[in-house]
Amino acid sequence: MTRDSGRGMRRIFATALALAGGLLMAPMALLGTALAQDPAAAGNGQTFAPIPWGTGLQPAGGVVKERIHDFNDLVLWIIVVITIFVGLLLAYVVWRYRASVSQNPSRTSHHTYLEIAWTVLPVLILLVIAIPSFRLIYYEDRARDADITVGVQGRQWYWHYAYPDNGNFEFDSYPVAEADLKPGQLRNLAVDNPLVVPVGATVRVLTTGHDVIHSFFVPSLGVQKYTIPGRAQETWFRADHEGTFYGQCNQICGTNHWFMPIAVQAVPRAQFDAWVAQARTRFAEGQGPGWAGPTNTTVAENRPAGR
């Protein structure tokens, strides 16, 4: 190997080290972003929604999402360690066994201990990932000692909510058209009638579909459940912070799939009880709820034109 080739190999080794360092810093940057968006430091009445050029997961608004964050961080660090190890090992092999110092390379085709290692180690890594993964799945599955139950039905293309524990009233939740947006309402996320729940309450969610498969997905609450026609499914969430949590249907359910936003408003128990007392009458009469959320922005009471 010529001197120029040796310099080229050194450049490759240095590049591999720089790449490994960059991979190590990337998750640290993501974690820093998540900490900077911590809702606990933002006071009451926060808005939990996607942000422009956001990185990482949305901030956790409840205990379910906090566990998802923990599992995501675990898997992320495992991937980082594996990537750095493989990158450094590859760079070392390229440098250590280059032609200039390894004139007679080994012809060994099998190595018992090495083959045992690269079989056992991946199995152990999968076990480290699988155990907390299954625990999280079962934790998300069903509510224990729920404080309130809500029914969620996906329809083309809006949501239908029911409160069987609070007078068994029900209502539709339509997106607010861009032309009808009021100050403070988010484009493609604001709705006329949000799903209102008490702060700190364990909310059992029973989902079903009306026509096709939809998906009830609120990232900051850690909720994602399909709404399947003819089938009832259960999940749960708990909003530990007062505010509005936005989501959307993430199942491709037809032409207006992108226009199925979800808004969950978490309010103090006294405000929730007042809203329930008002909503029982208003929805029974086919009217909007007339609800003013915690940000003091009146929710539109009329459906968008053409709905």
C-alpha cells in the first residue's frame, strides 16, 4: 500500500470517529429539546400540539405518555450504543487489517466463540427491549378504577363522543374551517366541540367505528386506538396538566382523512361538572355546548359550512 493510501485510511478512521461522536450527540440534542418543552414549567392552560420544525416526541401530558418517553429513551440509547460499537469496530478492522500490515490474511471461516457471541448478544438485547415493551402494552390496554368513561366513535370525517357516566349525552365534534378560525385556534386542529375531561382523572375510552376504520390518536396523552365498525375496544389516559391536547386520525380512512382533528380539554373538576350540567341540556336540544375553555377562548358553536 502506498503512502497516499495509508493517509486515505487514516482519513476514513477519523471520519468514522467523527460520525460516532455525532451519533452520540444526536440523542442528547433530542433529549434537550424534550426537556425544553416540559409542560410542567409552562403553567396552567397549556397547548399540547405539534410545533414547526419540532424534533423528538411531543411533551408528556400524562402518565401514559411519560412511560412511552421512558421506553423511547431506552431503545434510543440501545441503538446509539450499537451504532457506535459497529462503526468503531468496522473502522478498527479496516485500519488493523489493511494490506500494508496484513500481507497474509487469515483464511479462518468459522469461529465457535464468535458465532456464539453474535447469536447470544442480540437475543439478550431483544429481551431488554421486549420486557418493558410488553409491560407498556399491557399498561396502556385497560383502565383500572376509572373515574370516568367516554365513548369515541369515528365517522367520515368527524368524531362522535358520548358520556355514559354523566347523563348519557352525546355530541359530534367537527373541525373548524380555516375561514371560521378565531384568535388562538389552530389551523387543521381546532374543533367546534372538544372532548372535555377533568384534570387528573383516569379516563376509560371505549372506541368503535361507524363506517370505516379510524384511529383515535392524541400524542401528548399517549393514546392511539383504532375505531373499528362492529367492535368495541378499550384504552385509557390521564391528563395531569390543565390545557388542550390536540391529535388527529392517523388511519388513512378516505378523502378527508387529514381533516379529522381531535381536541381534548382538561379542566379542573368543578369546571368539568359545570360543563356537564350545561351540556346535558344543550346537546339534548341539538345545540352546541357554549363552552369557554381554560384559555378563555369561546369554542365555536356552529359546524363549518357544508357540514
